[in-house]
Amino acid sequence: MNNIIKFLGIILLLSVSVYSQDDNGRNWYQSGYANIKNVNGKFYAYIVLLFNENPHFVNIIQRDSVPVRMIGDRRFNINTYKNYLSSLQSTRMKSLGQALLNAYLEPDKYSDTRLREIERQLEAYNIVLKFSRDKSFGTSRLMLNYCIYGKRSEINVKHPLLPQREKIYNVQPLIHYDEFLTSNSTFYSDMIFISMEEVKNDALVAKRIISNENVKTMFFVGSKVTDDIGYCLHRSFSENSEKIEDEIWNMFVIHELTHKLINNQYDYCDPVSQEAVALMSTIYVNPYLGLAVMYAYLNYNSVNPHRIAVTQFLKYVSAKTENKEILDNPSLLRAFSESELKEISKEYFSFTLANFQQ
């Protein structure tokens, strides 16, 4: 995981985001053009330098602050970090920065409780960090499970079909990481990422559809808006148009939460099956909106796991209902009632999940 963090650091680009937060704790933001040359960004850069020996961000803030020749020197990261600490004007930041250095140098003196407290304090500086202990060399060493310049908020949506005991957060980076281009469940066990730009796009598509406007933008990460998708969006929002953004947000959360909980609870990584249970979860929660997502999947490339998952689901429904025409004409699913869609999606969810448990 440490190598992943280093790799992500190298490929980081420098756009940031301007945030506002709604009543549901969602971080609505607009991408902007800026950089990390501020107090918090600099703090983040030197933490990455200390723990990952990665000078990339420091050198962005001040070019050649850490020349390549220094990287080969023993303790270059420690000495450079100490120089940074001595330059800090904020007593509070300097105290926290010193605690990080002490934990790096003498990790056994820091309990897990104390480390969690440091993690919490760092969030005030827009640094989302999680420690882990590496004892593979016989001595305890602190590593970073992740270190992200951004914000996070706890997801208060509970999964409808899977047990959920752990807290899951939505992370919203303040700088652009390649990992966070589109909504995904992330590498990390306690975080998902929801692209608010995707949420806004799909909400706009739905609003235009129910207003009978021409729609040329794509729905659900790259699907042309078909008659099937349009019909389902009409059914989803005809009576609740003021809640479109909330429902679209919820759809993305349930989808990514499914992936996260499956990853955490089962040692089963088949992408087709994962997409199947994610899709069934969205259909179960909001039948016609979930069905719109299913029709979007059918517009993806034929070898895409999303489309394969739908094809297998259609075979299941066809056999269950003894209606072979569904395979050739998926539009027939539009005639199912909400209760029928909820029932069949829950059944197929359980059917697919059984494969994870074998």
C-alpha cells in the first residue's frame, strides 16, 4: 500500500476543488484551478516526504527544494522535515508536526489511541491520513495506509441488503488524483469516492428528461440516453422532481457501498458478480432508477463486466418468469411493477451472493 501512495503522488495533477456542504453532509464542489502552495498543502507535502520519502509535492511548492542527489542520502527526509518544522509560525501546527516526527522515529511509544487522535487532528488541516504498523522487519514501523489532501464525511446511508458495522466515509480530495476521476470504492477499506460532477450530470439529465427536453449528454458514466432510460427516469421522478439530486446521490452511494462492503466482507473479486450485486442493490432501493442504470449498462462495450452482469441477470429473469422474450427485448422489464422489481432484484442479489460464500 505504501508503494501505491508513492505512485499516486508521482502522477498527481494540480487542480483543486472549491467546496460547499449541504444539509446531508455531502461535499458539493466545483473544480477550480489552483495549487497546493498554501499552509495546509505544505504541511501535507512534508508529511508525505517524511513517511514516504517522496519529495514530489515539496518540489512542486518550491522547485528543487529536495534535489535528486539528496534522495539517496540517509535521513534526508528527516532532516528536511526538521528544517520545515523550524520554519512554522503556528504553535499548534508545530506541536502536531513534532508529534508526527516523534511517532515516525519512536512508533512504539505511541499507542493506537494516540495515533487515532493525531489522525483526527490532521483533518482540521484537510489531511486525511491513516496509520498502520509494519512489523515485518522485526521492529515496529509506522506506515501510511493513505494520506490524501482533502476532506471526508461519514456516509450515513445504510446498505439495504448487506450488514454494515464499520464506518464508511466519502472522501473528496482537494487536489486531483487519478484514482478519484470517477466514482469508485477506492483502495481503502473505510472510504468510497463519489464524484459530485457525475451526480450533478445525472441529475441534470433526469431533470431534462422529465421536462421533455432534448438530452445529448451521457447518463451514468458514458451511456447515451435511450428510450428505456428516459422512460425509467420519468417513472422515478415524475412525482418527486425536487428530490432528484438526493436520489441520484443515494444511487451512487449504494452502488459504491456495495463494492466496498463486498470487498471488506468477502474474499471474492469477480468483477461481473460484483457489478451484479451493486446493480441489484440500486434496483432494490429505487426500482426504476436502478433499472435506468441497468439500461445504461447495456450500452457499454459487450465485454464490459457491467454489460455481462446485466446479460446474466436477464437470463435469470427470463428463466424465473418463463418469458424467453426478455433476453431479446430487455425493454419488457419496464412493465414490471416496483414491488416485482424489488423482489426479483433481492432474489438475484442473494443468488449471486451465494457464490461469494462457497
